[in-house]
Amino acid sequence: MGVVVSAQHTPSLAERLKDAASVAFIALLLGIPMLGLTTVDQGGALRVATRWPVLAAFVALCFAGRLIARYAFERWQLGRRSQERTKNRATPSSRRYGVLTNWLGWGCFASALFLPILFSDNRYVVDTATTVLIYVMLGWGLNVVVGLAGLLNLGYAAFYAVGAYAYALLATQFGWGFWQALPVAGALAAGFGLLLGWPTLRLRGDYLAIVTLGFGEIVRVVLVNWTDLSNGPNGIASIPRPTFFGLPFKPGDEATFASFFGIEFSPLHRIHFLYYLILALAMLTNVFVSRLRKLPIGRAWEAIREDEIACKALGINVTQVKLSALAISAMLGGAAGVFFAARQGFISPESFTFNESAIVLAIVVLGGTGSQLGVVLSSLVLVLLPELGRDFADYRMLLFGAAMILIMIWRPGGILAKREPTLRYSALPRDGERP
Amino acid sequence: MALALQQLINGLTLGAVYGLIAIGYTMVYGIIGMINFAHGDIYMVSAFIAVTGFTLLSAFGVSSVPLAIIVVLVVSVAFTSVYGWAVERTAYRPLRGSTRLAPLISAIGMSIFLQNMVQLTQGARVKPIPPVLVGGFDVLTIDGFTVHLAYSQMLIVLVTVALMLVFTFVINRTSFGRQQRACEQDRTMTALLGINVDRTISFTFMLGAMLAAVAGVLVTVYYGVVDFYIGFVVGIKAFTAAVFGGIGSLPGAMLGGVLIGLIEAFWVAYLAPEYKDVATFSLLILVLMFRPSGLLGRPEVEKV
């Protein structure tokens, strides 16, 4: 809470108690209709039930929490103020920070590489890790738009859906394979990105966000209702699984993965293969995006994020640059969708709701917009936490929401915020060294 | 013909509700230039308070319908305005002066938070209440099709018109309204003139929440079912209405709401009902493409 504290005045105990009491009073007012009272279904009619102990606990928690939080906040601010006088903002430690994240990134990659070997017979671990990697890939894809180009896309699940449905339809109707469908579905998703972006990119940031949200809903509603194409809410089932250079992963005598390599069939082969497949796709995404960031187009994205008008003045074609970001991000989302469809074997519009977009956005925002490693860390947290327990899964979205607010207040750039340009023109001579 | 008249009535009812919610969007956008993404969920919270209120009143044996509606309106408006205040205080005020996207992301966070909070505390099931205001009268019959005007529809339109009158008075004539308009034009200058800008913004949020609360109660009376997800779609539609009418313009919000309501009602009657949301969202995209300042809005000049 943004309390303005002057350096001279430290509030007395009475003031603190009064402040906490007013917070508790607000909490009481907020809590009465939601926590204190609820309606339960009893024999077809609603009946009001009360939960006063819960409400009392909530109010007490708010009172105590406010007292402690305010005290801690004041101490922290005092400390920070004295620190700020001695230290300027561009700290020399940013270089060391870069080295650290670099090592951490390689560490993550190495552990991802060896994970299936360490847990070779634990199907659950590898499956969960595959889910994490799907979100990592989606996060990296969305990061291009949100983190680099600074455009808020609230309909990312639409591109994910386009990719997934493209593969599902191509595979079930025309018998296409995974590798044939991957580029086509990616291109199709990119086409949808252009379709969305071309008319709307002139809009300012928040309008664009709402339009993307509407676009996401349009795609979902069409998928639900256009039964001839998408089989409606029932979804598409028995989607073929990806093969290892044409060798399927199923028991049998003819050319399968197991028989070709002369090993005994195991259902784990496919799980491991899918894991390495998404790892490869995700790493490809990572390398692709990191490379793009160093090209003129990537630098233009970051420049537009910082100041669009300046970019126009410098002669950058803003619309084209934004469109490219949207299309590339959509393509990556589509590719992730292809993998999702191939892995699940079944897709329905249920998987592509606004919640899905919100989760991917939360991953990008919490991890630090523009930070590749941040996406990995937040995907790990957001996917693994609900796995810890059913109770927790109920509170997952609630905590997402709260975390999005708190992180925006605490660090508007995300946990691993790095708003520095990817490339710095270091060849510039320093002051006093001019020839 | 009769069907058209019926859909006109239905569309006006729906449009009045959208308009009430759209005013909240447009006022907040006018004063701090951000989309209050959680506004639709404020409306949803109020609908839940209304369900609890009506159930509680019928448990206490209050049988007078006008009394029940008035009591629930007052209670719901009071509690919901606290929600509006708290949302602004916790999620938006700390971010004032931050980047443009930061408050939007925290607004989305707030929306997700409110939805799940209600889902956890009130249950994920659809809540039906027994009809509060039953009956109506038949306006006319053409070719065997009777045009029906329900009392609840009359209630919605009348309450909306009355609120619009009060609201126009508040904004145009009272001291708060002048402060609010001043903040809209220039916040720094307003602060220099000794007006508490933060308080004005808080009041604006509360006022918007109050109107959304009225909409929530009226919709509960009209449809009789509530679930935790209603705020999302209605919120986007109301926002579309605000953009359509010209964001920042109060009469525009109402006009946009009514137009959206009519478009939706006629779309459902004559075209594909299952694509009615697609129609609204496509309209939003079209309006933003060809007339971003809306029907009654002022064109916005981007400053460096």
C-alpha cells in the first residue's frame, strides 16, 4: 500500500492502531457479503449460511497484517532512502547479474536434459516436466509481443488453439504427419496474427489488449459453434501421435521405434520422446528469439516498447515492426499448439479459454517481461505449485491474480526484470577519451 | 413486426444494463486513462450480494416486493461501492505514474482475483433465486404473436432513466462533479487548485461501482440466475459499449450500451444466436478501426 511517510515523522502507536483498525473495518465491510454470508443449495432452494468465525479470522488477519506490513514497509523505505543516496541506478552489478542468469540458464538446460534419465521410470515426473516445457514455450512466444514489443496480448490462447486445431484437422482428415503439419500450422497461426494485427495495430496499448481479448473469445466461440469444422464442444479425439522419423511408438512387429532399434517395447519411450521433442522445440524457440533480439528487427521491437513516437520520428515503420512481432509470437504459439494436440491426442475448445491466455500472460509478467529465464522460473512455479495438492489447485487462480497485482506494485517489470537493451553500443568512446 | 417490437423491448432492457456498467468504464477511463478491467467483476460481486440479500429477506419473511428490491438495492450499492474503493486503493493507486501496461496487468490480476474469490467463497455453481418480480402485461398481439412487457423490464428501464438524470445532475451541477471533470482535464492543475485528486478518483471508482451494483441487482431480478463468470462477458460488452459511444463521454456510454443491447437482441432474433458474442466483439474491432473516438467522443491527441 502506498503510504507516504515523511522522513521526520514516525507514527505513534496510537496512530498505527487507528490505521490498522480502519483497514480492519474495510476488511469487515468487504468480508461480510462474501465471507460472512453465503448461500447454499438446500433441497432446490437457496438458504443463507453464515461463517462468522471465518470472517472474524479474516478481519483479525487484516488488522495484524496491516500493523506488521506498515512497520516493515517504513523500515524498508528508510533503509532504501539512505541507500539510494549513495548508489546511482545503473549499478555496475548488472554485468555480474547477467553472468549469473547466464549460468542459471545453462544449469536449467542441463537439468532439463538429464531429467528423464534421472527419473527414467517415473512417468509422472516426465509428464509434468513436459507440461512445464509447453508453458515455457508459450511464455517465450508471448514474450516476443509482451516483453519485447510491449504490446499486451490477452488472446494468446487463440493462436495456441489455431495451431492445435490445424494439426488435429490435418492429421485426422488428411493423414498429415506431425513434422509436415508443424510448419503449416505455425504459418497458419502467424497468418491469424497478421489478420488480427493488420487492422488493430494502430490502436494504443490498452485498446489493443481488449481487441486481442475479443479476438481470443471470437476464436473460441467459433470453435464451439462451428461443429462441421471443429466438432464443437466435443472436440477432436484420436489425434495421431508424433513419430520418430516415421517410426511409431506402439507395440507391434512391423517397423516401430522399439523393433527398429531392437529394444523391448515400453510405453515410457513415447513419454520420453515427447519430452525431448518439446525440449527441442522450446530451445529452438529460445535460440530463435535470442537471435532475433540481436537483429535490427528485434532491436526495433525493444525501441518501440520504450518510445513509439521516437521510433516513428527515426523512420521505423512501426506498424510493420509490430506486425512482425505479433506474427512471430503467433507462430510460436501455434507450434506449441501442434505439440499440445499431438501430446494429448484430444483437444476441445475448453483448453483454450481466457484462463489459458491469462496463465501464459501471468507467466510472462511474473517472470519478468522480456526475460527468457524468468519465463522458465515462473512456469516452474505456476505449474508445479498446483501439483502439490488439490487444495492448492483450488487457490491457484486466486493466487495468480493476487501475485499479478503485487508484482506489478512491487516490481512492475517482473521478478527478473531486465529492461536494458539487448545490445549496447559499447564502441562509443567514453567522455574524455575522444580522439 | 411483433417480433421486432419484442426484441426492441428486450434490447432496450439489456442495453440499459450495459449502459449502467459502461458508465463505470468510461468515467474511470476519462479520469485516469486506464481500462478498469475488474469493473465487470464488480458487477458480478453485486449480483451475488443481491442473491444473498433476496434469500435473506425471504427467510425473514419480507413479502413486499418493492420493499425487498429497495432494501437489496441499497445494501448492494453500499457494499459494492466499498469493493470499488478497495479495488482502486489496492490495485491501481500504487501504480499511478507507472507505465501504461502496469495498471492494466494489475487490473487483469484483480479481475482474476475477484472471480476466484467469489468462486471459492460462494461456490462455483449457478445460483438460481425464485423470481422476485413476476408478471407484466401484453402490449399488443399481431398475427398471433403477443408482445410482452415484463414488470422487471419496466423496472430496469425506469431505474436506469432515473439514475441517468441523477447522475447527469451530479456530474454537471455539484461540486464533486466539477472536481471530477477538472481531474479529467488536467490532474496536476486540479491538484494545484487545492482539490484532493486521489479522493476524487476514489469517489469516481465508488460511483462507477454503485452504478454497476444497480445493474447487478436489476439483472438478478430480471434473470434470476447468477454465477461467478457473468462479469467477464458482460464486462467486455459494456466496455465495447463505452468505446462505441466514445470513451470518456457519459451520454455516449449510455447510447453505446443501448445500441449494443439492440444489436444483440436483433442479432439473436434474426441471425445466428450462438454467434452473438462474436457480433459484439467484431463490432468492437470495427469501431476501433474506423472510428476510435466513438460516436460522441473527442478525438484523442497523443502527446510526447
